Amino acid sequence: MDEGLPSSDPQPVEPTVPPPLHPPHPLLAAALAFGLFITLGATTQLLNPSFGVWFTEVFIFLGLAWVMLRRAGFRPAEYTGLTPFLGKPALFGFLLGVANFFAVVVPLQFMAQRVAPPWLREMFDASRLFEGQTPVELALLLGGVSVAAPLCEEFFFRGLFQRALTPPAPASPWPALIISSVVFSAFHLDPVGFLARAELGLLFGWLLLRTGSLWPSIAAHAANNMVSSVLFLVATHSGLAKDTGTDDVTDWRAVLGLALVGWTALLGLRAAARHVPSVWGRGTPPDEEAVRATKPVPLFAVQLLPWVAAATLSLVALALVDGRGVSLSVYDIQHPVPPLAKDADPGLQAERKALQQLRKSVRKGEMPMELYEEERLRQSKAHAPELKGERP
């Protein structure tokens, strides 16, 4: 046998090791989201608050995070912990969100309201978002606050931003948790509610770290928003908000009582978690192979096209369904009038209420647009010094 001839035996093939994946840069994601939020998101919310909330949550927070994760080679739902759905951890997160609202959020908001000057409280009064809404719009707005915001914001702030910031074990995840909670609160552009929302960010982020699933965070977020919305609506329809001059709890004894109830519930949930360990879910995030996309990453334009097309179609639908409302909102932006304090002069309140009623009639087509434009312009000019920053 000639040993110089090449062997016919097949050579072993080395397995192809896929390159490591790198999550999207969290600072770039936050910068892009904030830029879109204060431009496109703010504009749509000014045109129609109920539509704008859904538009902002779906196309900015969810859409941006989805595209960035897909472009990085991940399966977005698996990477963020959105799948699989974990029922018991989600229920535990919801109950924790309710208890935390009374135990922590209410006292923090009470103290912030006490410290903040009246003009700052009026400027960042979130309850004004519910004013002047039709029943359909109010339902959409409540749905956006209770469903769209928890799902989409948790997907972005915890699923993408916090996870991208969190270093591999054994490094501590707490710096990433703290940074993400601060950024989450800052995005709301509300200095009065900053501490309360930062605490919520800590709770939501801790649930993700503890359970490895996004659903407990979504459920806790939804519980917080639902309870606060229900309490506000009850206070408004019962007349309590008008009587107290604010939509927040103002009696320290009531705040203390709610806090005691909340802390009792938190201790009860802690004891229950010890007896039912399944409420903590799988406990760890999936490894890289479990979240790696199995299909080739499409071109960026191909990924972006469905989101841009859907966003454009939704804006066209808004113009077709509520063209007069959009026109009125544009005119309101051009001729602003300052919000009145709840203890403002009764004459001014009656004047502003008449303007709101006129706007509703014009929007329904019962009155000509010119009547509203004239009255809005008159009130805008009458309050011009106040709009320039000259407070009485």
C-alpha cells in the first residue's frame, strides 16, 4: 500500500459556533425612545389623548424595543421574558402592585404633594388628561393606562433597557435596577410624582430579576394604574375631588390608615410566597441560545416597514374618524389657555366650562367652528400675561 496517497477517510467537520449576541445599547435605546416620545408621542397625545396614549405605547415603546431586539438577533418575546406566560407569578405580581400602591405610593405622593408648590402641582396634574373625554374616549384612555402602558412600558424599560444594563453573574444587578427605575420615572416628566414612580420602577425591576419573567412586572404595573384610575374616577363622580380641591388624598390620617392596610397586605403576601414557591416562576432569565433568533435577521427597512405602515394608517384613521376634533386640537395648541386652579374665581370657572361645552358642540358638528375659534382666541389673549410666566 502506498502511504503517499491521500486517505479516503472523511475528515471530521468542526461544528459551527454561532457568534455571541450583543443586546442593543441601552443608552441609544433610551435616547431614541425619549426623542420619539417628546415629539411624535407628545403630538399625538395633544391631538387626541386617548388615541395618543395607545399610539405612544404601541409604536414607540413596544415597536422600538421590538425592532432593536430583532435587529440584534434576538427573539424579542423570549429575550424580554414575555414568553412563556406564567399565571401564578402574574397573579402574585398583581396583588403585590395593589398592596404596594397603598403601602408606598400613596404616602410618597402625599408627601410630594405637601412639599411641591401649588403652581407645580397644577402644572403636572395628571387628572386633566381625563377632562373633556367622550365615553368612548374615556374607555380607550382607561384601557391605554391599564393595559397598553403596563405591557409596552415594561417591555421597553424592564425587558430591553434593564436587561441590557444588567451584567452577567456574579456581578450585582442592583446598579442596573436603580438606573432603569430612575430613567423610567424621568420619562414621565412629572417632578411631583418622581419618587413614587421611581419606587414603582424598583418594584417592577425587582420582580423581573426575582422571577425571570416579565409578566409579574406587567401585572404589578397594571394593578397600580387600575387602582389609581378607579380611585380618581370614584372621587370625581362622588364630588370628593371638587370638595377637597385636589384629586389626591389630603388627610394624613386617611393616608396612614391606607398605608397600614397596604403594609399588612405586603406582609401577608410575603408569608404566602414562602408557602407557595411557585409564585416566583422559573427565577432566572433564559440563556442566550434560548433567545437567539432561529431565522435570518431581515433588513432594517423590512423590519421597520410594518410598524411605520401601521402607525401611518392609525393616524389616517384618526383624521377620518375625528377630523373636527383634530382641527380643534391644532387650534388649541396655537392659542393656549392656562389650566385653572380648582379654587379659581367662580366666574373664570364658569367661563372655562362654557368654552369646553362650546368645544363639544363644535366637535359634534352642532355649532360652526368659527364660534369656538373666536371665544378661544379671546380667552387666550385675556390670559396672555399668565402664559408668559407672570403669576399673580
